[in-house]
Amino acid sequence: MTRVIRWRGLVLPLAASALWLGAWSAATAATWVYVSNADSQDLSVLELDRSAGTLKPVETVPLAGMAMPMAVSPDKRVLYVALRSQPFRVVSLAIDPASGKLRKLGEAPLADSMANIDTDATGRWLFAASYPGHKITVNSIGKDGAVGAVQQLIPTAPNAHAIHADAANRHVFATSLGGDNLSAWRFDAETGRLTAHEPALTTVAPEKSGPRHFVWDRAQRHMYVLNELDAAVHVMAYDAARGTLQSVQRTTALPAGFAGKPWAADLHLSPDGRTLYASERTSSTISSFRVDASTGQLQPLGQVPTEKSPRGFAVDSSGRFLVAAGQESHSLSLHPVDAATGIPGAPTRVPAGKNPNWVEIVDFP
């Protein structure tokens, strides 16, 4: 007797069903790219077709505010967008896995103009860092994925810029671009409360270097910090048990012979952890660094040209593509990434909204 499986009203022979469902899953897998556009006050939604190496427009979502930093919920159900024009607020948007399109769940007040937002690992709390307001905050997130009220506000050193929790969800760090440091906080995921950590601050040298963005490696052994004002990249050893940092290397994202004013912006690791990328707006380049698997230290691989003033970029989950947003070109560059070297290649370009500045990439299933 032939065994069968019933699925969505279909009756399939068991031997064939695994192949059919596998093919269906592959056919329906999709990668969506979300770009916030500050001056046109909207979001660009695009599909990344890896087989063709193209970005295809899906829709433009108006937001009636200066759309800038974004974050994605841990379950990929919701996209969060901070609006940096009055009234300061965060918009929660449900993601349709099949189409990539967005449905508004709600809006919630933010305590200030926020340069960065992120969720904790549980998806119940939203962190935010305010550059002009010199503060960090925590908002609640409801069971439906919509952000709720501000439940904690903490003053910081000048120009808070980025805020993220470590993988264990026990420690939170925030950069102070004007104070040249990272502040450290203990985090209680049950209550959503941040409390002072010891040591409270890690200094980033030299003075007036402006620490901006940071990322951890997957093993949580190292943190990489990008300075905005001198375009230096710092490697810091991370003690995950203690939540402490120690500087071990300093290198640069500036091209050889650079003579302008540094204006570094964004920082990301490749999914396999082998390559670190940094964007620098004055030279309009993406720098690549080979990551030593044992020490975490960086070997500079050089720069490639990209969009004018690449404020934000992202690397897709396969590591095969890098999408950069040109703050002054109002366009996106889709760079294929060389599998052997990790270096981005010559891009194809796609129009975006006005002043695109943040990129998020979401895979389904």
C-alpha cells in the first residue's frame, strides 16, 4: 500500500512528498531588503534575488516622519523604524513573509531623536540611543510585536549613538560619540531594567575619536568598534561572563593617502565571521578586513567604491551580497561578494528614496 501525506488539501505519495515540499519551500524562500529614507519620509521595500543578483522594487511605504534607524524583531515578524522628526516615535510594521510588504501595527512615543534602536533577545524590549538628547531608553514591546511606552530613561555622556545587548542578553553597551566611551549596563530581561555595571565605562582612545557603531563576533569573544571622527576600527576582547572589554588592536577604515575629514558610519561582520566591513562617507568606500579566527584581530584588505556617503549597509545571510545606501546619491548599491576573499565586487545600482540611511535584510523561511 502506498503511504500518502495530506498537506493543504493535497494528497501526495509519501516518497514524492518530501521532494515536492522541499522544492516548494525553495521556490517560496524569499529575501526582503528594507531601506529607510529620511528626507522622503518613507521606506523602500525590495526583493533580493540571489540567483539573478538583482534588487527588485516591491513597494514604498510612507511614514510621515524622518525615517532613520531600524531593527527587526528576533522572530522576523516585525520591523521597527524610529522617526527622528517631531513627534519622536517608533513605528511597528508587521512583515508579510510571502510578499515582503508591511502592515502598520502601531506607533509609540520615543523620548528623543534616536540614532539607534535594537531589541533584546526576547523581543520584549526596545533599546534606543539618542545622539542629541544624550540618553538611552527602554520601551516595552507587546505580545503583538508593537512597541509600547518608554519604561526607563538614563542620561549618558554626550551623543549616545548605538545600543545593543550581548548574545546572553545579560549585558547592554552603548557608545558615547562625544564622550569617547562605551557605557556598560546589567540587563534584567524579566523587568526590562538596566542597572549600572562595574566598570561603568570603557574609554575609547584617543580623545575626540567618536565611537559610533559596534558589533560582536558570533562567539562573543570580541567586539569591533568603529569611530566616526577618525575612522579607526578597534578590536576589543570581550569577557562575556563579566561583561568587560579590553582593547587589543586599532586599525583604520581610511584609504591609503586619504587627506579629507574622516566621516565613518556603519560596521558589519559577514555571517561566517571571516570578514568585517566598515563604511566611510567622505571617501564613499567600503573597507574590508580579514578576521583572524583565533585572535579576532584584523588584517586590512583595502577599500572598494560604493554609493556617495554610504551611511548604512547590510550583508545578506548567505554572505554573497552587500547592500549599501548612499545618503547623498539617493541610491543603493548591490555588491556581489567574492566567496574566496570576502571582498565586495563592482555593484549594480538601484534608486531609493531621498537620503537613504539604514538597511535591514530579512530572510524567509
